[in-house]
Amino acid sequence: MGSLERVFTGTECREIDRIAIEELGISGFRLMYRAASFAMAELLKRWSQPKSVSIVCGSGNNAGDGYLLAGALHSRQIPVQIVQVGDVSRLQGDAKRALDSITDLGLAFSLDEEISGDVVVDALLGTGVRGEVRPTFAAAIGRINAVNKPVVALDLPSGVDADTGGFLIEEPVRADLTTCFVGRKLALATGKACNVAGEVVTSSLEIPSEAFDRVAGIPVLPTNKAERELPKRQPSSHKGHFGHVLIVGGNRGMGGAVLLAGEACLRTGAGLVSVVTHPDHAGNLLSRRPELMVRGSDEGEIDPSLIEQADVIAIGPGLGVDPWARNLLENVSSSDKPLVVDADALNLQAKGSYALPSGSIVTPHPGEAARLLDTTTAAIENDRVGAVKRLTVQLHAVGVLKGAGSLVANDGEVHAICDIAEPALSTAGSGDVLTGIVAAAYAQLDEPLRATALGVYLHASAGQRARSHANGRGVIAGDLIESLHPWG
């Protein structure tokens, strides 16, 4: 699998770097030079004639990239200011060589002077930083953010943990462009670091693929054609070939949630879709979408024949957490039918001890994941990979942790990441649509992991299409259903 078809932690990128240098014989200084050349090309592609560039340097290899970038810009007759934050006496190896290579160029070095460039380059902290950011570096990050000029981050914005995407400081560098070296950083593909990275571009620095093959990384969805679209249908097929989904939810006042899940399920190709909801909503659902088979439930009871007929049961959209909701969850979780569990069903799961049937899927957002793992939303967002691993082990289910860079995992191992961070999905009912999509895919494929991966990708892609068609208007959940393309 190619280097750009996966994302990597900072630790993995450093291991690829080590293999390239120690085992494949590529000079570390040569790699640093390639990184600086790539950063310069990307900088000048966006700001072709900057009057000056300020490069804020620390005291590690990230600073070495910055020094060589300074030399490269100087050779183009672009004035460069180097703002030195880290102690240069701590420089070693290739970073020290990079500094030595530009000392006779007459570049302006400064310590506490104002950052004056039209473009500012963040070369402060690299992928190896852990724990609290030292006060001098924290102050430098604040100065970069205060200048109100375009910012280019080398490898990743300073203040972001390269392994988890968590923040090492309350406000990391806010970059307009991040130039990743060696591999795409997992940290910049999921969670809140997406908000500070700006546009992210990556260069493998011409490292041979055999070095990348030695580390795992996390594949990017779709990992193959089967995770991009549903199988084509045979001319002689009929609805019985494509599964029967039962959707359970829609407490009083929340009927729209099961309607959205039901419509999404139909549009994703489920052969039959039944809905059990509060009696208040049964007539409205049928008038809006007569293709759904709707039954009202007064006390949270479900006709056993409905459960028996279903291939997959989706529960949670608009469910609530009252006795009616608990009765419904007890009914379906005591069966042997696989579940797609979302929304309030997850909140009830966090409060109770409902054992999920084998082959079930859970689809929490960070808040729901925090309740399931008895932690905080901030803790989930600071280590999304660790969170989804723990969830799948605890619940014995395939899991997707929703959000920017949704993660799909099973049995404590991350299967893939959806690197589409689509803000159009931030709308009421978006999760209900995903529930319907995943349930329909599961009913047709009978493979929970593949169905989850496909569903997440179809949902994110629909968000992209919906936003492109919105013409400046807000995207609503119904737009996602209209933008679904289960067959490419």
C-alpha cells in the first residue's frame, strides 16, 4: 500500500526515517534538504512573491528543516528573518550541520525581535515532542498566532501531539498550510487538529516504499473498491436479496430521527425497512415515506415476529432514555439479531449492562464515547485512536468514532480512517442518516466491518456532494440522503 494511502503517527514516521538512513543508506541531511525544498516549493506556489519570510526555529530537526528553507529562499533573493527560540547549543547532527551551512549567508538572526515577514514559517517543534510545552516555546507559539500573517507549519503545527492529534498547549500554531514530511500525519487527519493545520500537503521525500512497508500506519477509506460502493445488482434480483432492516426509535417528539434513518436505509438499497416508533409518529411517517413499514409501540413492546424477520436491527435515533426506550433496547438486545447502535441507545448502554448480540456495530460521537468509557469528551478528542480501540474491546463490537476523521475499528485494532473532514455533516440528524446507511449496508453485505467502513465513506462523500450543491445555504440531513451514491 502506497505511503499516501495511509496515515502515520509521529513515531512511525521517525521509524521510516531511521530505516531510510540506517538501512537504506540515505543521508539524513539529504532528507532534510528534500524537506526544505518541498516546503519552499509549496510556499511559493501559494505566495509567489513574498516580500520577506520569517522562520521561527526551535532546537531540533524541525529547526534544521527551517534553516535549510531559509537558505533556499535566500538563494531566490527573498529576504529571510530567522527568529531563534531554541538554544542553538543544543543542536546536534543534521540540524547542527544545517545551521552551519547557512551561517555565512548574512541572514538576519533574532531572539526577541518582532516577527516581521509577510509569511511566517513554524519550525519550532517536531514529531518527538511529548508532554507540556516549555514556556519559551509556548510564548513563541503565541507570537506566531498573533502576527496575523499566513503561516506555514513544517511537518505539523507546533503544539500538536504527532501521535494522537491531541493538543499539548491550549492554542497550538494555527497554520494556513502544513507541509508533512515522510508520511501523512494521523494527527492532522482526525479530531481537532484538523482545525489548526490548514491545507495539508505531503512529500515522501523520495524514500523507497520498502521503508513504508515496515510500519503499519492506518489505511485511508476506502481501502479497496468494496469499501467505495455496493456490489452491482443482477437483473433478476428482487427485494429479498437485499436484506430486511428494522429501525427502532422515535420517542414522543423525535419522530424525525427514525424517518431520516429509514429514508437513508432505503436510499442505500435495503430491500425492506420496518420501523417501530411511538404511536404519535406512525401516521406521519407513513404519509411522508410510504415505502417504510411502520408500527407504533405504546409501552416499548415489539412484535417478536418483526425481530425474527429482520436481518439487522438499528436502534437509537430519537429513542430517548425513559422506560419506553429501555424496554425497546431490552427487547432487541436480548435477541440474537445484530444491532447497529447509535444515539440514546448508546447512552442507555453507558448507564446499563445490555449485552450486545454478536456482530453488532456501535457509532458514537465523542460525547457518547466519553459516557461509554467513563471519561471526558476532551480525553476522547485528545486520543481518538486509543478511544475507539478501547470501545471495541469493551463492547465486543465493530465501532466507528464519529467526527472529523472518523475512525473504524474492531477488536481493539483500527481498520481505517475516513480522512474526509466534512463540516456539512455537522447538522441535526446527520448521525441518524449514518445509522440508516450502515444498517442498509450490513443487511446487504452481512459483514459488519466492511459495512461500517462502506457506510462511513458513503456518508462522508454525501456530505461533500451536499455542500457542493448547497450554493451557500446550510446543509440539512435530508440533503445528505439526496446526495447518497451507493453505486458510485
